[in-house]
Amino acid sequence: LRVPETRPASMLTKNARRKKQISLIVDRLNKLYPHQKVLIVEDIHLLDALSWTLIKTTVESSSSLLVILTRDSSETSKGKTVSISPSDGFLSALMGRETSRSMSLKPPSDDVLLHVLSYYVGAKEVPKELAEVTLETSNPRLCRDFAITAAAQKLIKVPSSGKGTLSLSPQEFHEAIKEPLERITLARIDSLLSHLKLALKVASALGYIFSEEMVHRFHPSRIEVEEVATLLEELCRAGFLRRIKTKEEWEEAQKHLASTPFSRLDDVVCDS
């Protein structure tokens, strides 16, 4: 939030400005939603101190509030965790309440994705060709969109037995789904916020495999590495990118890279 550069505002220190901003946000939230509220904050392992202060102030000023916090406890998040000062103990106190619950969430399994697919297609069992294409997305939202599109375009038949079959030959099916898949993907890209769309463009230009540091180096806005990491994490959650976490995933990515034809540029000029 930008404070107009009036004379009183120009006399505010950076900390005073931050306190005013937080006070304004919390006051506005309480006026807009005076009764029950739900505060959802994702990736708290990436939060800075100011964001924690905002959460703390919101919690302490609200009498009826459900707080949902998520974090990544995997190896990839180590070294990036920004926790509250030990002297504060806000998070510990929050988790120590009788009404607090902690649970571990995992990415959806193939069975879950197939269940989503079957539900939206309206079949107890879906053709393996459709299942294979869907499982490659590893994203329930994409799975849903594709299932709805496949059903609308009558790419599959669902008899009374509930076992779905292709309405085309496997080869014709794979040709027929190219356009819907591209249309769904482009529509989802268009719906992204501008800063996420820009990060995705940079990542796409770098190739199939890239690092946060590479995106940071070539990002035109010269944002911090931590902000790049947050943007890429959001794109991973949305199903546009996939983070390589294990040796097996790295080898799989290398195989895919080796089997993909590229036109090579021998001389690349870039801003160092």
C-alpha cells in the first residue's frame, strides 16, 4: 500500500509506515467482515516478518476467526523458512490451543485423479487412453476441466454398464484431444495474475529444466530470488510447473529432455 507523500507521511519512519499499513488492513477486514471470518495463508515457510505481524494482528483483533496455515516441510523448503522470533511464540501459542489441529497433506494419488475423472465423465470406469492423458497432468483442476471437455465433445461413450469406451480409435482420440488440451491450458494461463504469467513466460523461455536462480537472472523485473521462489511455487500448485525433488524425478526429466527435439542456438547473447 502506498501512502500519499504528504508532509506528515514523509515524516513517518519505515516501521511506522508498516504499522499503519497493518492497522489499516486489519481494521478494514474487521469492518468488512464483522462476524465469522476465515483466514487462509499458504506457504508460511516463505513468509517474511511483516506478513507474520499481519497474521498475528489479525488473529489477536478478531473474536471469531478460523485460521488455516499451510507449509512445505519437504527438503526443498529447508533453508528458506522464516519463522517468528522465539521470544514471540505466537505460532506455538496458536498451535497450543485446544481448538488447533495439525495434519499432513499429500499430493493427490492416481486413484484420486481417476475418481475425479470418472465423476465428471459420468462413468464408473474410464478408457485407459483417457486415464493416461489425465494422469500426466497430476492436477485435479486440469483433470476436471479435461473430463468435462472430453464428455462435452463426446470423445467417449458411457453405456448403461458404466464402463466408458472411446468413441474414436486411439490414434484419432489422441489427435482429437490436442486442441481441447491446448485450449484449456491457454485459458488457464490467461486467467493467471500478471506477475505469475510473466514468471511462467520466463520459465518457458528457459526450457524444460531450469532453476530458481535462472528465472531470477532473466526476469525483467529484477525481483528478489525469494519472490521468484514464491511465484514458482504458486505455478507448481496450479499445475503449470513441477518441482524436481528426487533423483528418480531428475532422471525422468533428463529422459524426457533427451527424447524431445530442439532447434539449437549455438550463440546466445544475454544480459549478464
